[in-house]
Amino acid sequence: MRNRLRDVWTNRSAGINGWLAIPSPVTAEIVSQHEFDSITVDLQHGLVDYTSALPMLQAMGHSQATLMARVPWLEPGIIMKMLDAGALGIICPMINTPEQAAQFVGYCRYAPLGERSFGPTRAISVHGSDYASVANEQVIALAMVETRTALANVDAIVATPNLTGVYIGPSDLALSLGCVPKLDHDDPIVMEAIHTVLNSAHRAGLKAGIHCLTPAYAKAMIELGFDLVTTGSELRALSASLSHLLSTMRTP
Amino acid sequence: MRNRLRDVWTNRSAGINGWLAIPSPVTAEIVSQHEFDSITVDLQHGLVDYTSALPMLQAMGHSQATLMARVPWLEPGIIMKMLDAGALGIICPMINTPEQAAQFVGYCRYAPLGERSFGPTRAISVHGSDYASVANEQVIALAMVETRTALANVDAIVATPNLTGVYIGPSDLALSLGCVPKLDHDDPIVMEAIHTVLNSAHRAGLKAGIHCLTPAYAKAMIELGFDLVTTGSELRALSASLSHLLSTMRTP
Amino acid sequence: MRNRLRDVWTNRSAGINGWLAIPSPVTAEIVSQHEFDSITVDLQHGLVDYTSALPMLQAMGHSQATLMARVPWLEPGIIMKMLDAGALGIICPMINTPEQAAQFVGYCRYAPLGERSFGPTRAISVHGSDYASVANEQVIALAMVETRTALANVDAIVATPNLTGVYIGPSDLALSLGCVPKLDHDDPIVMEAIHTVLNSAHRAGLKAGIHCLTPAYAKAMIELGFDLVTTGSELRALSASLSHLLSTMRTP
Amino acid sequence: MRNRLRDVWTNRSAGINGWLAIPSPVTAEIVSQHEFDSITVDLQHGLVDYTSALPMLQAMGHSQATLMARVPWLEPGIIMKMLDAGALGIICPMINTPEQAAQFVGYCRYAPLGERSFGPTRAISVHGSDYASVANEQVIALAMVETRTALANVDAIVATPNLTGVYIGPSDLALSLGCVPKLDHDDPIVMEAIHTVLNSAHRAGLKAGIHCLTPAYAKAMIELGFDLVTTGSELRALSASLSHLLSTMRTP
Amino acid sequence: MRNRLRDVWTNRSAGINGWLAIPSPVTAEIVSQHEFDSITVDLQHGLVDYTSALPMLQAMGHSQATLMARVPWLEPGIIMKMLDAGALGIICPMINTPEQAAQFVGYCRYAPLGERSFGPTRAISVHGSDYASVANEQVIALAMVETRTALANVDAIVATPNLTGVYIGPSDLALSLGCVPKLDHDDPIVMEAIHTVLNSAHRAGLKAGIHCLTPAYAKAMIELGFDLVTTGSELRALSASLSHLLSTMRTP
Amino acid sequence: MRNRLRDVWTNRSAGINGWLAIPSPVTAEIVSQHEFDSITVDLQHGLVDYTSALPMLQAMGHSQATLMARVPWLEPGIIMKMLDAGALGIICPMINTPEQAAQFVGYCRYAPLGERSFGPTRAISVHGSDYASVANEQVIALAMVETRTALANVDAIVATPNLTGVYIGPSDLALSLGCVPKLDHDDPIVMEAIHTVLNSAHRAGLKAGIHCLTPAYAKAMIELGFDLVTTGSELRALSASLSHLLSTMRTP
């Protein structure tokens, strides 16, 4: 089974993650034609749910990138459906306690490590007949640390067995800390929290990812030690591109 | 941000609510071309889920009505997805206890009032760049009071901070009280319960809505003091219209 | 093979035809739960094309009504696709000459009567294994007579072998005759044209249908001798029903 | 209301269940043209969710088979949505305790037996106007017993009032017992567990079903006393058929 | 009826046209939130057909831009369907002769100017009840001049009554003239042809548009006198934006 | 650009062609996971049109097979759309004359060989940036010879420059010759016609394909010299498999 993001990590590099908020296999395919290390279908804040996510995964079937999904919430039904559909990683929002982290990991792992139900309908056909035996070690489980409570519990969260890593949602984290909700934050309160999570994850031997907007900020986060950075969704890329185009056209 | 239903309430009037049970942007657009004060996409008993609800909201983008969603259950994933998709109100079924009411409100409000996750992908583009700062006061959260238990707890439910109001589901309420499940009820047991909920909500300074079928009953409920009435779904409107048409045609 | 519309005609009655302009299997199913003799999916002025028409036909699979399609134009691809999908009748717009009528009939009939290509993928599974042998006699082919030219050619059009009948589009006919385009016309010029077409069809032993709006007008057309009447689309039924409802609600 | 599976059981026979994993009304319709006693839309490991399940149910509207749904998890929203959409049975995965079994049954039954919310939008139109009064006795609720924990609790699970029966998922059960996850198991550990569940269900007067792959194994399970057997999904049937075809073609 | 592109022309300015190749109401809505004067849904080389175009038009219902469609070919069915769906303009490819131009105009105009069939199902609901009377003067009909033959016939083509203008497809024009097929051409042969078409259109009092890629070229074409310029599709905007992003990320 | 079917032909072998009649990317993906040399999406008698064909092509993006489309009719719009969407071959029904054959080839070839319009939106992204320069030689154009008229004209048809080959539709051919319409025919009249077409094609240096049902017949056709055989659609494969399964289950 190929898993480009794990290969990147094996090479001690940071992965660059594409982000899909538009519910369309056409835009997914376009994104997958670019050299991302992983691509995440966002079923939480993206305008995507299972019905649209499935053909998006199919349209990216030729891609070398590791395909992942961010799910709407810590709900077992959709987590397992996305894995069965072939996602090799799950980013789960709002993991605030070690109990929630353990539940999340359980939904991603087959017995005896967890309680994921067996029936990898599409996964086995695209990842190979040994899927059942390697899924537990290949599937990436990233818990979002994005609240004050999660920050307080971060050392316990990263101690969860079989968790792959954490993923920081800076907007929610900022909001929870009383700051403005935005990406690419530079408020010292938020920055300190980001450092805390990063260090906690690395001390535990886990990976750390963060949601960014601009390439400059994302590169700074890689410098800081993050193992996975996202540089905005394809929706923002499109909108920014159109704004720039019209601004050029409307300027005499 | 425009919010016609809140404007109606500011004018001490009752809102007339359209109801969408058919999963189609075409029927949604037709409904939105009529002068409802609010229109609710029904993801519970309607044949609609997120995949169909999104283009329905888009097709109603020109409408002046406040667009809301009834969700299938007290489940955070879908509540937040509908808000991110641009719904300005959520009607949540089966709120039976103050704890459930508090959970529901929490899913609809950003920190520090609640735990709604930040990422209003479509909402910010259709409601304006100040969405983040006004969402907590603009989003309408209506808890359905529709069981014997909820009736017993109604004073505690309406005491929930940041809850906008209650919405009565007469069929379930009747069933729970041992009566026939139907709309436009006139059984004294059901009517007494309806009065109890209405008075409790108003005493707490909250709004009260009720699901009706015929205009006559809906107007009576407005007379009674309700702030929001629904007069059947577009599915019933279509079916009734066809029955009448064929009955006319088949009568010599 | 059941064919309710032909049964109605055998009984020397007029068929009442439902009309589908909304691209949704849910609205199609609702219409099919009412007692129409035939139901026509409108791929011309309706908001429907093949992609939406197929699940609409499926959703009406339980219905006793004869299912037909109005196609966008005299184009062989879509005519044959709708027949293969299980439609038992085709209404074809803008048949202005006997040559066009012959082409149309050819697209609806297997050799040696015509040039319909063989491959009734869904038709054979829903209409039975003898479909191939009875299709030529069962499939209803109705040519729309709706222009001044068609009116001049009507006797030649109805002489087309294996044509089932004509169907009048009063809006286009009126427009072509210099009148206001509308249904349920009473302008003497249009009425005379309607009589001409009706009489021409009946003299040739063919059926005659007409597109109407109100039940009153449709019943008058049956009185006049028409064999098939349509009483507006489900889209108009829904819109009219909502207008009436809101008018009642808004009237003090 | 027709309910073929209950009729089969009344005749002391075993039902043969079709299984839908492909999200398509076309494949659903094809399956429904074969003589299954019941057909289950799989929203758990199948590639189906509500959006695709609804037109699948519609496309099978003509079928005599009892239509059921396997839901992704013990989540009330989707269970009730599938029942409102017309499913006459629910198979719920991972029922490990009597508490979970009671919750599950509660989601399937109207008050006073449970807490299913009233609003059978499509169910009432396809099953008849007496749906409300007969739904509690007609709807089939099958709890999946598929873990070591469930096995330990099986006698308590089958004691749940108004539960119709249990359904064994051999892959998960095997995995949980430390065996290879697969269908048509013959490992003595798994076989003993299967016997235990079957006997427990029958002692309690409940039905017992099991997920199988080959007809031979399924027939053996009927011999063993099972009341319901599934013989693989339509997805496996298609894939196996293509493998056989190409193997024949590629063999000189 | 609002028609921003005609307003722009009345003000003797050039319109900036957005171009939709992705079959998604979400991307269409994003494009429509930017200040284009017109937006064209491309059903020819775009990955769009009627099924996807309809919700795209709906999702842009709030937009001030004039919404148009490029159709796959000079085929009456789809031209009229797009107009009925609410498009206010049609760009038709490969108009090589005055006869083809006359056919095209005929498909866009009601009698007595043409043979467009009457039934503006959605158009009347979004453009107002006077649609029937103003459609002939409001609908924009642009004939693509993009072959050597069309170039030779251009003076006859622009003499077609009720044609609004021409639209140059530089790739096909270049290919037909023996040059490389690309946008933003600077080959003297192509440039001369572009001048010829522009001058011919303006001499006849018609509008002239051209398909461009970069803003710089598009602005140069406005300088040259073009009345309408397109600056690449949203698909190219997205892809270019992602290429730039990844190039920045991958550069140390 | 990879083109497995042309590679097979270069190796003087016959290609085995899969056939898609079900409008689903899931079934398309399943078929593409088997070792067909080419796979054809059937937009004529299959239940597929452009909207469903696009995600089907995307879902097969990983496949080594040459992906082709059978179009509904000799209509330029859909032929060019399927090529732009990435199909590398077109099978066109009902080519009865050399004029029709020339038109067909023209729609598949860029100038100067034909009149295909330039804009390979998806094709260029999946087949590589040199698509424009190699498309004319790579795209496979197969004319269906399936009527008495076509049989009479076959030598003229195969003389069409840049035509790749012919493809026999035995059902239509049989029907046109007065025989029963079916596949795997053995009627001497039909067999003689098949030989005639095969020999004519090979004499002209073209390829010859034929639509078959069973592997046995398909292998016999390869023996006879055919370069391409289809062995029934995935829809028939599924249906046959289910029939066999139920027959086994129902047999005591």
C-alpha cells in the first residue's frame, strides 16, 4: 500500500496538505493533479458530505497523495464510512480530552486495537488485498487540538495509544483563548499555545500538523517543526485568484 | 446582515414559515419566490439531507426570507454544517431536558457562549464579512418541545441562556400524551399542553412557534400569541393541489 | 404490457395527463400517486433532462399510468434514449411538415416500420420480455402541431403512417398566429385552429391531445372531442397552491 | 401493508435477503427485479448514504420484497430518516449491550413503545394511510451481534422488548474473537459463537439472521435454523461475474 | 428585467465575462460573488451539461451579472432549454455561414422573429412576468466566428437580422488558419483575422467579443475595441493558483 | 499518451472491451479494476448521459484500459464533449453512408483533418500536454455498421479517410435484415453480413469490432478475425449473476 505522507515522514520531511471544501469531483481531480503530499476532503467546514466525498475520492484515484478526510465531529458512523471509502487518514475536530482521543482512535482501528467495524468495501479494492492486515498501522489518525480545554489536556491526549498525531485548528483555538478567530495568527497567546501543542506532540513521539493560509506562514510553521501544513482550501485559492484577476482588469 | 424573521419579531408580528420536505433546489426556489418570512429546510422528516440542502439554500439565495434548517436530531455535526452552509436558524427536535437544551444552544454559538466550531465557509460569503461577530446574536435556535418529558421540563428548558425560543411539534406531543398523532389538533389535552408551552416561553421572554397544517389553524395560533407558524410543507401543498385538480376532473 | 392510456382510448374515453416540469424523483412519485391516466416528463420546457428523467421514471415504476416524455426537439438521440428508459410514449414539439412527422415516427419504431435502434435496456425489464415484439404497436407517438406552417400541413401530417396522434401546444400556436402566447385560449383565431387540428386528426383516425391549464378548460376540451388533456404541470400546481395559502394567511 | 419477510416467517421459512452496497437506483432496481424476500440498503459498509438511499428505495417501489436498511451506527437521526423514507426494517450494527439494544428499539418504535419521532413522509404514501397504527408491529428491528461483548450479553440483548431479532456479522465477530475477519467462516470458535447467538435468539422467540457470501454456506445456515440469510452484495456479484468472464476470455 | 451586460454596452464600455467550466453550483456561486459583468456557463468545452447548468444558474440567482450559456453546438434543443432556464444570452460555436447564423438567431427569438418555442418556465419566474414581451430584445445572441470559412463569410454573418454580435474563439480560428491552437495569440495571421472580424462586426453595428486568457491580453483587446472579453475559466484560475502555491512551497 | 487498445492492435491481438450501461462511477470503477483492454461508456442504449459519464471516466482514471464512449447518435455536440472529457475513442451508431462516416470522422479530428472544436479541458490534463498534437492519431473512431443500407455501402464507408474501424451491432443488423434482434446470432443471413463487414474492413486496412454477449461467442469472433469484442454489459453481468444466485438458493 502506498502512503506518501508516511513516506515523507519517514524521510523526516514535512508534508504539504491540499484541502478540499468544494463538493465536486472535478475540483478534487484538479487539486490531485498538483504535487501535494496529502489531500484532505473536509466534511466539517467544507461544503462536502459523504455523497460528494465518494466521487471525489474516486476522481483522485490516480493520485500519489495520501487521501484523508476531516469529519464533521467525533461521530463513529462517518469516520468508518470514510475509511471504508478509501481514505487513509482521518482528522477529527474538537478532541478535548484523552477519553475523546481514545474513542477517536478506537473508531479508526480494527480489533484488538479498537472497534472499527470490518467491511472495507472500496478501501480493499484500491489499497490491495492485504488492506485488512495493514490498515491499523497505515491509517493516520489526527486529533484536532483547538480549545482551551484541549490545550490543558494536551499531554494526556498525545499519550493515547495508536494516535498518529495532532492537528491544530488556529481559528477555534484562538476563539477559545479569547482572540480573534483567524488563520496565520501572530497573537502571542495563540503562538504560545501552538508551541505548547507542537512540543507536547513531539515529546510523545507523535506528528503535529497545523492549518495555515499563506505559503509564507506555512513555511514558517515547517521551520518551527511541524510535520504537516495545509495552505488554505481550493475554495480560497479560487476566490483569491478571481479577486486578483478582476482587480487587475478593473484597474485602468 | 438581513434577518427578516427577527425584523418581524421586532415589529411584534408573527412570522409565517415555509417548509421544505422535497430534496430539490427547484421546488426550494419556487417556495422562495413566495412571501414567507422564513423558510425551513427539513432534514428530519423531510426527504432532505445535507447534499440536497446545500443547493436548496443556494437556489434561495435571492430570497428575503430567513433561511433555517430543522436537523434530524440533537447531533452537533449536522447542526454546525447547516449553519456553515448559511442557515440563520436551527430547529432541533426532541429537546426534552434543560441539559439537552444547553447542548443544543452550545452547538449554535461560538465561544465563549458555546462550542460551535469556527469555519463559516458559505455563511460568511452570503451574510457578509462581519458574520463572525454577529452570528451569535443573529442565529435563531429553536428547541422543539414535543414530549411529555419536555412538557414537564419546559420552564427549565426556556431558562437556557441564548436559546431563541421553542417550537411545538403537535404530532409527537400528542402521541406522547396518548392522543392521535396529527397536526391542527383540537383535543383538550393537547391544547392545554400547547398553552403551557406558549405561556412558559413568553414568561421567559422567548419566542414560541408551532407546526400547523391549514391556514385557518395557523391564524388561530397567531391569535393565541404564537410568534411563528408553519402551514404545512410544500410536499403537502403539491399533493393537496393535485388531489383537488383530479377530483374536479373526475367529477362529471 | 399494461398501457392505461391505450385502455382509456379503447373505452372511448379521454385520458387525463399529468405533467412533470420539476427534475425530481420525489415530485414525480407524488404525482404518480394520483390517478392520472398518463404522466409526461417534459424534457423541453420542463427543467428536466435525461439525467433527471431516468430516476423519475424509476420512482413512478409502481404507477398504473402510461409514462411518456416530451422531448426537447426532433432529435433522434434523446427520443430513443427515453424509449429505452421505459417511456411508452413520446410527444415531439414543432412537427411542421409531413417529412418531419415521418422522421419522428421513424425514430419511435423498429424496422421495418422505422429506424429506432434496438437496445431497450430498461424498457424490457419493466415492460416484459415481449417488449421487442409489441413496442411498435404500443409506443405512442404524438406530433405537436403548434405553428402556422403545421396548421397548413395538418392533413398531410396526420396521414403519416404509424403516427398515433397530434398534440396541440396552444401557446406556440397562438404566437405563430399573431396572438398572445398563453394556455386556455379563447381567441377565435386560436379556437378555429384548434378545431381544424382536432377534426383533421379524427378524420384520419388519429388521437388528438391538447395542453390546458385549468380543469374547467380541460373538461371543455374533452367535451369538444379531445382524447387527451393536460391540466398544467406540477410546478404550476405547487406555485398556485402556495400563492393561495399565503394570500389566505396575509388577509386579516 | 405488505411485508413479504414477515409473511415468509409466518410460513416458518427462511428469508433470502439481497444486499445493496452500490449507491445507484439503477442497480437497486435490477436487484429488485429478482425474487428476494427482502432487500437491504447498506448505509454502513456499503457506499451508500441517505442521498443515494432515497432514490434506491423509490426505484424498488414496485418490488414485493421487504425493503430494509443497515444504518452506519446506533445513531437516531439516520435510523428514523430511513424509516420515514419507507424502509420497513433496520439492521443496526454493533449492539453490544442490552442498553444499546433498548435504545435501538426505541428509535424504531413510536410512543409509548419508544421515542421514534412522528412524520412518516414517504412511508405513509407508499405503505398506506394506516401506517401510523401498524408501524410499531410491522417495522423489523434487527440488532447486530458481532463482538465478544455482545456475545457475552446475548441473552440480555434478546430479552429487549419489541426487538425483532438479531443479525450476525461474522467478519466483525471473528475479528473480535481473534480470528480472521471473513464471511462464510468455518473456524470452530466462530461457529460456536454463531450457534450461541442463534440458540439464544430462538429461545427468546426472536428471529436470527446471518450475513453470508456463497449460496452453499447460506443454505447451510438455513439448515442450521437461521430465519434470514444474505448471500453477498450486488457489488460482489458484479465483481465475481466480471472476474469469471475475463478469466474465460483470457484462457486460450 | 436587469441586464448588466447591455447596460455596460449602453455606457459604451466593454464587459468583462466570467467563464464556468466546472460543473458545480458551489464554484458558480463563488464566481458570481465577484464583479463580472456577465458570466457564461460553458456547455461546450466546459465539463457542464444541462443537469449541472441548472443549479449553477440557480446558485447565481442573486448576482447582478448577465448570465449566459455557451452551447455545445448549433442544436435547437439545448439552446432553448438554456434560455427557458433563465440564461439571458447564448454563445453558439462554429457559425460558419449566414444560413447557420440565421438558424441560430431563429432558435433564440420568438415568432415572428424566429422559431423559439414558448415555455420560459424558470426565465419568467426570475426575470419577471413581462419576460415574454421583452425576451426578443433582451436575449443576447453571439455567433462564434472561429474558422477560415466563417472568416470568409463574416460580412454575411454579421448581416443576420437580430444577431447581437460575434464572439471569437482564437484557438479554433488559429487551428483553422494553420496556426497553433492557443489563446492570447500574437501570430500575425491570427491577429489579422481578429481585426477583420472586429471591424466587420462594428461596421454592421454589432458587438464583438473574444475569448482571452490573461488580463493583460484581455485589456489589450478592449483597447482594440472589443465589447466583451473573457479572461479564462474558473478552472484555469484554480489550477494556476494551485501551481503557484505549490511552487512557492516547494522552493526552499 | 498510453492507449492500451492501440498497443494490443500493434501486437496483432484482439482487444476485449468492457461495456458500461449503468450510470454510476462505482460500477465503472469496479469494471475498471478488471483487466479489460478498453472500456466503453454507452450513452446510447446504456442508461448514461454526459452528467453520469464524466464521473465514470474520472473514477476509471487509474485504469490502464483505453476509455471510449458510444454516443447516442451522429450528433456533434456530444461526440466532442466526450472527447474533451477524456474519452480516447468514439463508437458512433447507425453510420449508413460514406457521407455520414465522413461527418463522424470530422467530428473526431481537429483541422485540417476535421472540424472538432479545440478545447480538450479534461483530456489535456489526463493525457498530457502533448494531447493537441497527438489526438488526431490517437483517438479511435469506430463507425457502427448495423443496417441493410450500411451493409450495401460498407466498402464506401471503410474508405473514409481517418476512420479507425467499424463496429457491428448484431441486433440492429439482424432486425434490418428481417431477423430476430439479438446478440450472438447464428442465423446464416446475419452471419454472412458479419463476414462481409469484417472482410471489407480488413481489406481497407481498418479494424473491425463486434458486440457479443457470451465469452464463447466472443472468442469465436476473435477466431474469425475480429480486432475488438465486447462481452455484454456490466448490467447483464450483474443480472445474470443474481439470477444464478437465486436459482441456486431456491433449488432445494
